[in-house]
Amino acid sequence: MGRTKRKRTRASKTQNLSLNSDLSIINLRKWMTKNDWTDPLHLHLRIFPHTGRGLTAKKSVKRNETLIRIPLDLLVTYETIEKSSLLDTLEENEYTMHELLSLFLAVEKHKGKGSAYKCYIMSLPDPEPILPWLNPLEKISALPDDLKITAHKLRNNFLESFAKMRRSIIPTCLCQCCKKPLLCVIKENLFRWAYVLVNTRAVYVDPQLFKSLNTFKLSNAPSMALCPFLDMLNHDHLAETDVMIYKQQGRLFYELVTLKSYEKYEQIFIPYGAHSNEKLLMEYGFFLPDNHFDCVRFDIKEVLQICSFRLNESQYKYLKKHGFDSADIYINHAGCSFNLNAIIYVALNAGDKNISNVIFGDSYTPEFIVSSNSYRETLLKVKLRTFEDDFEKYTLVTDQDNTLTCAFLKYRVTYVRNLRINLEQNIL
């Protein structure tokens, strides 16, 4: 689930415009209601100034109220795919749920009016949201190194999935609607549209629901699903929701409950997860200026170089043994992460036989805390200069039509500046 900054920016030029009269939304509601969907809050689809398309209610929403209740068989799940003939068109292989959902959505979109999910598909964005990794290679190459690496990884993941699906489609299998070879139908642009929408809109479902199914073609758990109408809810890191699956008159229902209250006409949100702004930008196409999960990340090479640490073989082995060198090396408003403090302590205390007790017992001395704060400030100073250079370089080498990326790079500079001020004030 996700919305792009492109759409958010365009929407900001309008007032809170109702979308309930849009024909695609009317048809979606009719189709879902016909299939026993209930809308207890009479959710209202609108354009919001800063988030684009989103949902609200015409009355206040209390904690623990049901936001949406949908028959599980209206969701696109592994069971949906298995009951279709899609798996019969594929060679024996292992596929991710992302790949199977993407292929299913692409095939159903190609069917047009012949698809049982046509009302849902017509409500989806077309073309797909613009994400940084979808840009031409020359624009990707202009990104800062950290974002460039992520963009290439996401792009390569897509290309590998598309190539795998193309290799796996049995050449003799025909499309049900046009009788052309299915291999000729699944073009890159169609699969990309589906792949992006699955990545930005899929919800989690308990894979135990499908444990009785034959999932021999899955390489991971069948825990992804597409949920009509629910995927119009936007993300906020402060939102709190709970999902329940229950049976009523022999039929399973997917129910989303809010754990937070909302005022009348206030936009209702769901949390996509504890995502940093880098992840939101690269995978969903937006970022949040007040994201509580934001931080300034480093790799161990940066830390050692910036702080001028020289580790001996024993110190390297210790950091590697405990995983301090590989992940969660960052600074946020709480200060240095556990792993970053561990790296600094190991670097400053070669030969200390009590090192594990200190690190895992969080029993650092006041002298070490002072030193850690000093290195933290050094790391942030260097990162600030890097982010400032990144912003200047990107605006120089691009035509600046990618306002989302420019805005994010500018935001990173502001974030580090404010972070330094806040951490210094906490010390004082």
C-alpha cells in the first residue's frame, strides 16, 4: 500500500474533493456490496491536500471500532491464485508470493471486462506510481550512493522476477480471453504495473489460513494479499490497527480495527510498518517529515574511517561474531544505536576482558558516554556534509523535474541539522 509524492503534490492544488461519485469507485462499492462487504462507518473517499486519495468518515471514529470488514474470498490470496488456472500455465519452479500476485493481477488486467476482479482493477492507479527505481538509468545514476544502491537492487529484483516469469510460462498455454499465447500477453510494462501495485498495496494475511493448500510452487509463506478498498487507506507511522479473521455462517471475513480514535472528516490511516523515510521513498514513493522511525545510518567502514579507529584482528572478530558490524548502525533522537555504541566501545577498549559484560549489560562508564557523544557529533558532522553535497550535486546534474527526490534530499539535510541540535540540548 502506498501513494506517490507525484499524486500528493498534484492533489495539494485541490480542496478536500470527494471521489465517491467517481464511476470506478461506485462500481467497486457495488461489486463489494454484492459480495457481502459491509461498510459500518460509511467510509468516504476524498482527495486530501498532503496525501492525495484517502479515506475518512462522516462521523467520529472511536478506538476499537471496525474500519472495514471484507469477505476473505474477495481478497486476492494464494487460494485465489490456486483456484484459478494460473498455476497450470507455469513450469515447475518456486515463486514468491509477490511474483504470483503480480502475474495474476497482470493477467486479470489484460482480461478487462472478462475479469471477475474488473471492478477492483479499474479502481487501481494506471499507470503505476512513479518510484525512484523506475526512472531511466541516467537518473538513477545521479542519485546519492546509498539511494543508488537501493534503486539498482529494486530494479534488478523486478527484472529478475519478470525474466523468471517469462521463462516459466509454458509456451503452449493460451490466454483465456484472447486465445493468444500467454507469453505474448505478459509484456514488461504490464508486469511492471502489477509488480509495483502489489509491492505498494499488498497486506499481510496469516499464512496458516492456507496451510491445507498445495503451495509447492511457493518459495516463501503465502502471507501477501491484495485487499480491495482497504488499500486506499494511507500510511502514518502513528496509526494503530489490528486485524482479525473470523468465521460467520461458514464464511471467513477479514476485519480491520482501529486502535486510535479519529474526529469527524479526519483522514483515517493505517501503519505499513516501522519504515524509515528511505524505505518509504524507494518502495512507496513518499516520505514523512516527522517520521519517528527515521535515523542516520552508517556502515562499519564509515564509522572506522570517520572516527579514525584502527582495530586489531581480535577486535574485528569480536564485532563480526556478535553481528555488530553488519546492521543497525545508526543515530536517531535517542542517540547512538546499540551496535554503534558497541563498535565505539570495542575500538576504545582493546584487550578488555570484561567487554561483553559492559556492552550487553549497558554498563558504560560516564567517561565512555562523553567519548561516545563526541564521536556521535563527529559522525553527524561528516554525514551532514555528505547530505549537503548530495543535494547540490543532484540538483545540478538533473533537470529537477523529480521534485520528490529533490525534496527528500533537502529533507535529509534538515533532519541531520535538527538531530544535532536536539542531541546537544539533551546533553545540556
